[in-house]
Amino acid sequence: MRMLGIDLGTTNRKVGLFEENGEVVGIVSRPTLTQDTGEGYVVYDAEQLWTDVVEMIRELTEQHGGANIAAIGIASMAESGLLLHKDSGAIQSPLLPWFDTSSTPQAERVRAADERLKLFQRSGLHLSFKHGLPKLLWLHDRDPDMFRDARWVSVSGFIAYRLSGVMAFDPSLATRTFVYDMRTNDWDREWIQNFGLSPDLFPGVYPSGAPLGPVKAELVQALGLNSAPAVAVSGHDHVCASLAVGAVSPGDVFASMGTAETLVGLMHPTQLGEEDFQTGLSYGYHVIPGLRFWMGGNPSSGGSLEWIRRQLGDDALSYDEVRALLTQEDRYPCDVMFFPYLSGSGAPHPNSNTRGAFIGLSNKHGKAELLQAVCEGTSYQLEMIRRSGERVCGQSITEMRAVGGGTRAEPWLQMKADVTGATMIVPTVDEATLLGAAFTAMLGTGHIADGAAIQRLIEQRGTKRVETRAELHDRYQRAYEQRYEPTAAFLRQLPIIE
């Protein structure tokens, strides 16, 4: 029996075919491109997205056969979405990327509608332009006619609808709309109406990975399938990825090391309060039934490394050069400190206006010190998020399961273990979101029993462990507490010069 995962991401859209044990059969990818409207905002081409998914599934089935596929699970970037006609499914709005800032004024309108703590307790989120409600208000301000007989769906929901004919959310994506109430586990109809929107704007919420229905009969042959597998919205891409690394139980923590770095921890459900709000973390529903997650991110982790690679030469430093420059461990920690706020600061102090900085430069510093400072700065920021996570879960975080491009930079991964004091566990997984989307669908359709069964499959395939070096950890902790954290607090207070 096989499973199909779909990952609709910011950089690429991918489809992967897997054996039931997680072994890769084949993976295909297309770039995720934006279109500049010429009006100050960008969009995705929804029809091109659908065409790409069809072509990628077809490519896999032509290469590997379309038989014995039990389920198709779809994961996506969390906040992007569009309006469809509730009956015909016709596209009625642009497909808005999560990162487009056009809805910033509408986010401020939402912020003014209630106290910040109450907004947080309702949604589990610290409000941002990227969330669904500000985006919907921006669209409504531009053209209310888009909303006639409309339904708002996520990117996952759009492809799930095209495959199955059913419009749906899962809880992990519903919470990113800022209109799903975590206190009642339902759409907040009164809150939605407060902004002049119809409470019928949002489709039903199904458990993550639950079957919406089979692939439509007219698509089976076109996709090269031998039968009609179940279609499921698997959910939030980072949360799905946690399954693929075996983070499946309360207390487990998962680090996704890409352009942005995200730390996700599993937890039992709880009523959110002031202490949770003060952590700066966001909260939502995990794709494993009955569990929730906390999440904190650094939007410019791998992005900072890519930035400094480009700055240190006419051509970007190669990764071999990066490794060579990071091997002089006798100078760890560096006396130069870097604050990785190139896209603003994320958790635990989210502020899009915070700016990055080098502190402690002198004429004795060169490429090696600048590169080391960048890698250490992103590691210190991970430590800041880890400490907030410890306050949430009430226990020490001594292990973090990690995937992503950052895990292939061995000195950087070792640095993160040394700074945080946590063992970094790296499973043998190349495409965690893809595999996690497939696993979520197999879990939701009953083909896999539970999270523990998934963890056993991951462990059987092998993991690499990067242990903390005690002496370096002690030095890094002093540098973090005496220099990094106080200076980061100062930088957050600096006004932006327009």
C-alpha cells in the first residue's frame, strides 16, 4: 500500500509518493512563483497551482504506477487562501500569499476590536497581517461582490476541493484564519459578523487527515490512478512535518531549519492565559487528534546564512568554504554578536519593525568572525525560543528533532546543540512536510494506528544524534545571558528611522 503527499509551500510545490513505511518512491517539484499585479501586491495563480499538482501526480504515476495508493494528504503554507463560489467552485478572488503585507491596515482594525489578551485567548495567535481575517477584510474593502455566495478556503483546501469536490478546513489551518475560536473548537460566528462578513463564509472543519471523499471519478484516469484514493486536508505544513521526524507525543519538540526556522512543541489542550500570551509563542491544533502545539519562529535563520554568504565575496561562499571557516572552535563563542532580524523579530518577541545588527566589530574581524557571528546569532535566537517553550510545557527541553537544509551544515548544527544544551536528533528524512502530509492522511483514514506507530517507522530508518559539548555550552550560556539577551532587548526598543 502506498500514500501520496502534497506540499504547497512558499518556495516550491511538491508531490511525493511513499511506501506505507515512509520509504520514498518518487518526488517531483515545481517552483512556487508569484505574480506582480502592478497594484502594490502579489498573488499566486490558482489555476497554475492546480495544473502543476495534476502534472506532478501524473508524472509520478507514469514513472511508478498508480495502483495501491490508499490516501492523498495535502499540507500547505498556513495563512494563504482564496474565495470560491459555494456551489460551482468558481474562483472569486485572488489567491493571496501569506507574506503580502497589503492587509496591514485591516490587521490594525482587528486589533482595535478587542483587548490583546482576549484576541490571543480566542485565536491562540499574536495578530498579524498574514492571518486570514485581515486578508478577507482587505479583499472586502476592494470588492464586496467577491463575497457573494463565497467560501474561503486554504491552499490545501483548494486542491482538496478540486480533487474531491468537498470544501473543508482542518483545525490546524482553521486557527490561522483568526476567526476560529480555540475555546469552543468552532468558527466564531458572532466575531465574524462583527466585521460585516457572513458566518457562512467558512466551510466545515474536518479532523486533520480525515477523508473528505475519494478522488472524483472523472479525474482518476487523468491522474494515472488505478482507483480513487481518499483525499484529505492534512494541515499546516510545519505541524505535518513533525510527524515525519517522530515528534508525536506531548513534550516532543521539532525544529524545522530552513530559510525561516520554526520550533514546534506538542502539548495537551489547555485554556490559554496571560502567561501563555507573554511567551510570544503561537498555539494551535496539532494534526494528531487530541493534541495541540506551541510554535515559535525566526523568520531569518537560514535566510541570514544565505545573506552573509552573498556579502562575503563577489560570488557567494560555497558550503565547503562555510564549513572551513567555522572549524576554528578555539575562538567559540565569537566576541562579535549578530542579531538575525533581517525580516523583523519572531518569537518570543514578534515585531516586524525590529532590525538586525552586528555588535562588537573591530578591525581585527574578518570573514570567519562575521560568518561565525551569524551562525551563533541564529543559535542564540533558537535558545530564546527554547526557553519560552520550556515555560509552556513546564519541563526541560533536552532533545530537539530537526530537519531541513540547515541540518546539512554540520558545524552550524553542532553550534545549535552547544548553545541550547539540547541533543539535536536528525532523522533520515529529506522531505518532512511531504511525508508528514502523507502520514497524516494515513492516520486520518485509519491505515496507520497512531502516532506511536509512525514514530517506530521513523526510528527504524535511523537517526543521527548531535550531542552538546558541556564546556562550550557553559561558555555559550554565559554569552547568551550576559550579552545576547540584554542587547536583543535593547534593539527591540530602538525606533525605526524612516
